[in-house]
Amino acid sequence: MGLFTNLNLDGQTPVRTRPRVGDEQWAPAVVPTTKRKKVQRVLAPIAFCVALGVLVGVGYYFFRAIVVGG
């Protein structure tokens, strides 16, 4: 490794597949913000627990209706 590294990050990539540097297309679009990610990290377990509770409740309801008879 020399004093300076090769800053050509494209390497052997064909020109037709390289992104156009400087265009607006270079940056990703519709990326969630950090605040939205934090909210999703809290809401995901809550939504999972609610969905699990609904499934258990419906399963118990059908179990009681079929086995016990109402």
C-alpha cells in the first residue's frame, strides 16, 4: 500500500452500471429518518404483542366454542 490509496471506488465496474455522480439520483430516496426508526423500534414489539394477543384470544374463543360447546 502506497502513500495514497486508489480513490476510484468504481474499480473495474463497467461505465454503464456506475451511478452518475453529481446527479440527484445518487442519493437514496425515501429513507426513514432516525426519529422514525426509533418510533418503529418501539411500535414493532407492541404491534407484535397485540397481534399475538388477538390470535390467542380468537384461538381460545374457537376452542371454547368447539370443545366445551359454548
